[in-house]
Amino acid sequence: MLSGNPIIRGVISKQACALALLACLAWTSHGQEFSRDLDTFPVPAKIITDLPPIPAPEQPFDGALLQVSGCASCGSGLVGSGLGRMSGGGSPSSRYDSVGCGGPDCSLGRKNCACCEHDSFTARLLCGLYECLACPDPCFEPSWEPITDVGFFTECARPVSQQRLRMTSYQHMTNYTRNSYKIAPPGLGPIMTTARAPYYLVDPSVSINEASLYTEIAAGNVGVTIDVPFLMTNFEHGLIGGGGGSGFGNMTVGTKSSLYDSELMQVGWSLKTNLPVGLPLVGLGNGLVSMEVGALIGLRISDTCYLQANFTEWIPFGGLMPFFPGAMFINRLSLNKKVWQANANVPVFMNVEYSGYFFQAGGYTPYELLTSVPSPSIPVTSPGYSYHQLGPGVRVYMTDKIDTGFAVQFSLNPDQGSWGDQQYRLDFRFRY
């Protein structure tokens, strides 16, 4: 065979080597062209390298969605979200549609709030109440404001953590045993001397000077209150043990809560319990347990004018039953007005304040009766009588932490008696 010839095998081997060399040269040339094409191909690594860097977020992402517009809630008011647009059923969808302004869709946090635009005073008043109660501004953040808490005899509807030092002087209190509200009646309360009895029977009168430390601890919409007074009493015509007494008076503890708070209106609730700590014999206490419960209201009239209102019921437990102790309705009003400010953090407010006490039960011993009957067994009943007091005040705030003020009230009907023909009050408060 030819393949067995050494000469032929050598020729074939040389030809195979030449062919292999040519193949290698051809592959190298093709590989260089492929390498050049590869350099121009946009591989992913090169794309990522050429992209601009993405800045890292300032805060870690917590999974919460950011709201593009409006407030955090399309929430509802105290009495629901309004009627809005009806859907389904047999009634037409336009029955509760808005008239003249844009429809009731959720806009800027308002959910199904029908528009309310009218020209008459009554209709605009009703529209304002509707928006306040059913469709309040969802962006409003409830907080304590100085203008809402100017009153000296009237409480603020919103709880706030504070300490208050108060000085009060009740001058010339007459018929002070009425309903056992301030001082216990004869038999439980002060005992007059025999020599002074005729004067006491003609014109019983007492003055009280009081210093009290009030503490309020609030957490959100709920607060706890403690009021501890120290009293000095002065009976004009003297007692058996002297002209009066001094010591701690009845301590008051209570709770306070905010039920509704909007830019226009505040509604709160208060419950106080009066504990008989003071000694009744010298006029430091009334000798019974009592409660005062009721509503605390705030109404914004303008940016610089505000109305505080308290409507409470005083209810006694114990005492010289059934004649002297008796329930009464108490109404307090304070109209607050900003009159000047040194700067935005130092405003000055003035107010006019009214206090009304309306007796529903109970009794008292009037000096007119005692003149002719020195020892009446049954006192005159209180229903049909009332005490009314009115006076001005001024309060200065140093930021939202500190304020001080002075107020006075005068009796409007001293002929029926009073808790003081003049009442003077000085306050210093610190909030924290």
C-alpha cells in the first residue's frame, strides 16, 4: 500500500502540517475581527458602569407609602362623614350632590363632604356647623392655645399638664350657709358667741383668703386634677374660738377629658369630687362630700377672640340633711380677647367673666328670719334664688409655658346673698 511507503508518508505529513498552519492563520485573523466586534458590543457590565449613580435615601425605607397630596386621612367628623353622593338603590345619584362647587369626592382629606354655600346668615351658620361637626379640616392638629385658656373662674376644655399657684380673696360673703356649698350651717359649722349673736343674726358675713396649689397631669385627651387649698377665715362678728381659723380646706380631685376638638369648637367633660378635709367649725370646709360634673365648651369667634363656657351640676352627699344641702346648676362664661403682644410669644389677653349659681334644692337661714325668730328649726328653701357675678381680668403669657394674671368679680344681686360681694384672684401657671 502507498500509505506504507515512507516517502509517501513524509509527503502527506508535510501537507497536513501546511494545512494545519493555514487553518491556524485563518482562525487567528477571524478571532481578531471578532475581538474588535466584541469591544464595541454594549455588554451589561459596561452599561451599569456608564449609568449615573443613584443617590441613597436619607432615611431607611420603612414600607410606608408617601401621600402625594392631601393629609394623612380622609377622615370623618364627630357625627360622620356627611351624606355625599348616593350610589345604588332607587334614588337618583344627584339627590345629595353638591350644588355650585365641585362635587363631594375626597379632596385634601375630606371624604364625601357635600358643598355648602349660601348667602343668608342662618344658612351660612348651619353650613359652618355642618363643616365643623361632619366635615372638619383633616389637616388641623389639636393642641393647647393661650387664647382658649384665659378664664380665671372658667375652665379650659382641653387638658394640659400644668402647675398653678392661685391666690383668691372672697370679701363679705353673706348667706354663706346656703346649700352648704362653701360653709356648713349652724349645728355642723361655725358657732357664734352669745354676745355676738344679735349682730350675727342681723348681718352674718365672712371673708375668706385662700392660697391653692393646683396640679393637672394630661396624657393626650385625658387629664387628672388635684387642687389643695389653704384658707384663712374671718367672721366679722366673731366665733367662740376667735374671729376665724386657718388651715387646709377641702381637697378636690377630678378627671378631665376632651371629647371633640376642631379649629372652630372644643367640647370637653369634667368630673370633680370635693373631699371634706377642712374643719367645718371654723369655716374651713362644708362638712360633706360633693361632686361637680358637666361640660366644658370652647368656641372660636375670630383669630383674636374666643369664648369659654362651663355648664356643670353640683351635687352634695351628706351634711345636715334634708334641709340645708341641695343641688345647683353652675354656669360660667369667659369672653377672651387678645389686646396686645410684645412679640408672637408674649401676647396679652383681657376677658370679661360671668358666674351664675342657680339653686335647685336645699336651704339656708336668712338673717331677715333670724331677726324675728332667733332659732328657726327649718331653714328657708333655696329654689327660686340665684347668685350672679361679673368682672374683668387680664392675663400675660411668656411663651406657651408661663403665664400670670389678675381678675375680679362683683356680685350682681347682693341682696340675695353672695359667695363674696367682691372676689379677687391672682394666678401663676407653669405648663410642662
